[in-house]
Amino acid sequence: MPSEPVKIFSFSGIDGAGKSTQIEELIQYLEGLGLRVRIFTFWDDVVVLSGLRERMSLSVFRGDRGVGSPDRPIVRRDKNVTSPFVIAFRLMLYGLDALSLSKTAYGAGNNDADVIIFDRYIYDELANLPLKYRLIRFYVRFLLALTPKPDFGFLVDADPEAACARKPEYPLEFVRCNRDAYLRIARVAGMTVLPPSEISQTQLRIRSLVSSLIGAQKDSATLPLECSAPAESAQSTSS
């Protein structure tokens, strides 16, 4: 019998939304079912010239390096820089990244894995673009058509104030605008939006959706029994 096709899931969202927590939990769940899981980190494994781009960003924009935390806030200057020259440069780079992502995703079937998880996806780059312009929106749709759509592209939504408190790196106003951009991308790309909720509630929602796809049992014994199914507002949206 032919083997089952590899399932692809991606996780996106504003910084501090809790993506890493949900990815780690899903990996444990899938491995507990006996599935082989491989994870790709978008910035490290997919984007073109990632190291050079980071060094150039730090050199030109003079932002802080690293990841912010409540006891060590930092000031990042990269995706929140929106000069016309920077936007034009991003359009070129994002096109190259889309080609690299397509190669990685389409080659997933050659990996020794049943499930591929992407920690961020092309959606996370598109949310950095000024979507108010019609030409930019056309380019976004072009890149979405160029890259494979995951079986589930999860958008982990979050309250901007709470996200900034967990990971203080960008100005709150930028995070609010970035969140709005993610929601617009989700509508166009048909992502599955997971609204702000308790961590365990979001875990249950993800497990339920993934289980329905892979045909696994949904009893998920490691979660507290008092966790009920989350509200129906967490659903997939499409253009």
C-alpha cells in the first residue's frame, strides 16, 4: 500500500502570542501517537541568506539583538521599519523566500517524517507589508499562490498588550498594526485562527483539528479533564 502523504502544519502570529508553547505541545502529542515529526524554523531553515540579513539589519537599523523578556526588554528595529526602500527590498527577498519555502515544503515527502511543522511561514513575512496598497495586496496573493498551503496554517492570535508584556521588543502601536495585518492575511490565505484563550483551551482546539485530519483518537489524556471545548469563534477563515 502507498504510504500516507506527509501532513504539514504551520504556526504564525505576533511576537509573544505563544506559538512556541503550542508547537512543543503538539509535537509531544503527535509523538505520543507514534508519529514521526520534523520541525522547520522558518527564519533558520527556509529564508534566503538569513545570517547576512540579520547582520545587515543590526548594522543599518541599530536595533538590539536577541529576544526580549519582561525582566530584560529590548528595542528591535527590523520588520517595524517601513521606508519605501526597505519595503522594495523586502518584496524581492520575500519572493526568494517563497521559492525556498516551496522547495522545502514540496520536498517534505522525501523526509523520514509523517508530520512536518513549520515554526512560522510565509504568512509571517507578508504581515510585515503595507497591505493598504493594492499592488502590495496583488503581490501577496501571488506569493500565496506560489507557495504550498499547509494542511493547517494556524494563526495564534493574541492580545497585543499581553503579547508585548511577555516579549517586550516592539512598540505597542506597531504590534497592534501587525496583528491586524495577520488577521487580513488569514482571511486571504484561509488560515485557521485560534483566538486569544487559555493555553490549554488552545491546545485542545489544535488537537481536535489535527486529530480529525490524521484520524487519531481525540481523548488526549494529558490535558486536564475540566477543559471543555473552546468557543466556536476559533475557526478557519477564507477569502
